[in-house]
Amino acid sequence: MNYLKHPFRAARALSPVDAANAFERSGGLAVLALPAVVRRVLHAAWLPVAIGVALGLACLTPAGLSLGAIAGITAAGASQAGLVGGVVAFLFASALFAGAAYRHGDGRVHSTTLTVQQLLLDVVGAFRKMVPAISYFGTQWTTQALKLNKRYTAHIAVYGSASTYDTTTGYANGANDARNGLVDVDVIVDQQPTYPLQFKHLDGIKDDKNAYGKVMAGAGYTLGKKCIDEGFFAKMTSRYFSQENVKAVADCDWDWLQEITGLLNSRGAEPIGRVLFVNSDVATVLAVDPRMISKDYAGQLLDGNGYRQWKGIGGFALIQEYPDLPSNNGTALTGCTIAATGDLVTKAAHGLVTGDPIQFSSLTGGAGLSTATRYFAIVASSSTFKVATTRANALAGTAVDVTTNYTDATVAVTENLVAFAADGRAFASLAGMPEGLNAMADQLGVVKTLTFDSIVDPDSKIAMAAAKWQAVNGDVYWCPTFVYGTNAGKQAETGTVSQTAAARSALAAATADGTAFDYAGLRISKGANA
């Protein structure tokens, strides 16, 4: 080590604290019977202290006193000057040392030099690494500040049309408007995930680097997962995507991959960049199919991640296991009655829309219906509906004939989602930093000074902001956040910002099948519950 080029490292190498520690580790007696935290502070500050003491003593030496006498300074004045000089030297040297972060061999970090921007970048990095699936959707990050519960316009890229050269217009014949290569999609920014962190006093000295990395990874993963779960997976329903493939989980193998690839092809899905999300049951079936296993790389390309994935196989850029893939089933509607006259099911405020897949879990009395069958709702009013045997029949209004009254029944929306296949146009999303950050102080109930920082990752363009404040007890709070909104499939979620998510999804359900990018997504359901 060239200590002339690295004076701070030279100072640490000469630290008497390190020498004492080394003596103890070699079997000697404890030279510095001090707490570890105090040792670390002394280790960082011994040189500034030494400089300060040296200057103070220098003023009290005979030479110092003589110089002081020449300058008209008394011995008492020299003592005061020595004290002041020592303090000034200490502060100056400490300021220099504060910028020099260093680590022991055990990986512990002993200076708090991480900026809020660096913390945010670490969260974004974890966000990208832990939730790679978000890159397969049409997520548009913007540097524009976005206001929560406001409508914005996002864009989805589409293909133009090829043309031919002619002698009249030349190369301009059949020119595609570059702007027409983007389809405008309304998005209501209605989500703001947060991940508040509380840093206890002196934790920056005690905690090791590995623990810090895990905290940042946890923040990024949790924010990303909340975004994926609530903004994307929750909309993988029949209201947004009309196309469905019903398949028993045990049959979700290589042959099934070829089947759904063919369905996507025939319906005009984009061939490049397709992704397939599967729950753990389906992933287990795929994992034991010998046709899915490469003899060279079987199980070796997961980067230590327990979630199974396959890349570039079966027509998909990525097949990703997602254990928390929601079934998207609804809450049970109890106390229903069913009349043979009109074939009507009565339940106040049932909340269903025509085409919703439903299944009865109990039926008391009556005839014409079964608990083993998955039906589809035909809504007659807010308190009554009929049932059909297929989605097509439901849209056509063809109901099942109920021959005898049922006195009681329980029914629920039964999507039973086990997988979802899509290309990048299945979703439109707009995300960015929240507008009006100062208003967050009231939302968070913070009475102390609240400040904000923001960054835009230069690689992914992901934009995040963070609020930070300090409590009276010295604890520091730091909360990364962003805002976003999504639209999906039929892209018909065009309600007002004041409407509930259920009300806006009902508008999507009422839109004709095949509208917008309905074909870009395919729901895979296990069908009726056994």
C-alpha cells in the first residue's frame, strides 16, 4: 500500500486501537476495556485527537511560550490559544475523516456516508432484480410528477403496415405516421405503494453491510411485489381478458404449452417477448416433464432463486413461477334464493357483471343447477341474475332452465386462475414520482420537519422519491415511494377517478370482446372446483 497516496489509510494502519485489538487477539490482556462502539469511534478519530492535543501542548512548550511572549501573549493566553487551536484542529481533521468510509475485514461499515440518492438507487436496483416480471409489461416510467387519483395518457407500441414503391409517390407511398405507432391508453394513477423504514440511533455504526443490503433488497422487492400484485395480477380476470383456456393442473405440461402458444398465435398476440406466469402447482408439473429439461443446464440457471423459471422455451421469453399468483376468486354471496319463474337468482347488491364465471358451493332444494359446474352470470339487475353454461351463452342471454325453486344458495366468482400468458401489450402502465410531496406530511401524520429526495435510474428510467424525517428520540425514518396506474386487456377502464376499482372493472367487462389488446392476454383456469 502506498500510504503517501492514501494518508487516511495510513492513519488507520497506525491506529493505536488497532494495535491494542491485535494484542488482545494474540492472547494478550485486554488493553482497551471499552465497548465496541467506543473503540470504533476512537479508531476513526484518534488522529484528529492527536493533532489537537499536539497543537495544544505545543503552545505550552518553552518555545511556544517564548513565541507567545514576543507576540505579547501571556502564559494563560497561550493555554487558551492551545485549547482553541486544538479544538479547531480536531474539528478540521474530523471533517476530513468523515468523508472516508471504511470497512473492517468482517464487512462492517463504520461511517454513515450513504446519501439518500444512493439508498434510492439501491432500492431501485433491488426492485429490478427481485421483480423482473415488470419489465415484460408495458410499464412507462416518466420523469413528470404524477398526481394521485388523476387520469393520464400512457402509450402502447403497435405495428404499422408495409407498403410498395411506386413511380408516383416514390418511397413515400403508404407512409406510416410515426405517431400512429403508439396507441393512447387512459390510465388512472390510483396506487401509491410505500415502504417506511425506521433506523434506530447508532444503527449505522452497529449494523453490517450484508444486513443493509438485505434491507434494501427487501424494500425493493416489497414495493415491486405490491405493484405487480395489485396493479397487474389483480386485473388478470375475465372482465379485462375474455380469452380463457381451461386446463387441469396435472395436464399443464409441454403439450399444454404448445396448445396455448397456438391460441395466442391464432388470436394475433405479438410473437416476441411473451411471458407466462404460473403458480407453484403448475410449475411443479412443468419441472418434472422431461421435455422441459435440458440435459446440460437442468436447474442450473436460477441464480440461487428458489422460484423456478424457464427462458426461451415453448414460445415464451420467460416462464416464471409466482407462488402468490392470485386465483382472483370473489367473496362468497350467501343467502341467495333461486326462482324457477324467470330462472332468477336473487341477492341484493351482488356486484356481478355479465360474463363473470361463478360456481355454487351449496344449493338447498330445487332442481336444474349443480355445485360441480362452473356457470357464467347474466345480470338482470343489481339484485338479480341468471346463469349460463358458457360465457358465449351468457353474452347471448341464454340461461339455464331452473325447474324447481331453491330456498338457499351460496355462490362466488370462480376465476380459478392458475396461469396467465401475455405479450407486452396486455397492460398499459404509467408510473413516476408523486406530485405534491409536501402533502405527504399530513398523510403520514408527521409533525417534525419532513424533507424529500428523488432519483431517476439512468438505466431502467424507474423514478422514485423518498420522504425522510427524524423523531424526537433520534430515530430516523425513511420511506421510498412512487405512484402508478394500470389499464389492461380491453383497455376500457375509462371511468372517473372517483369510481371504485370494481366499478371501473365493470366498465371493462361491458366492452365487446376483442377490443383493444384483449387478445394480448390469455387466462388459464383450472375450471370448476371439485
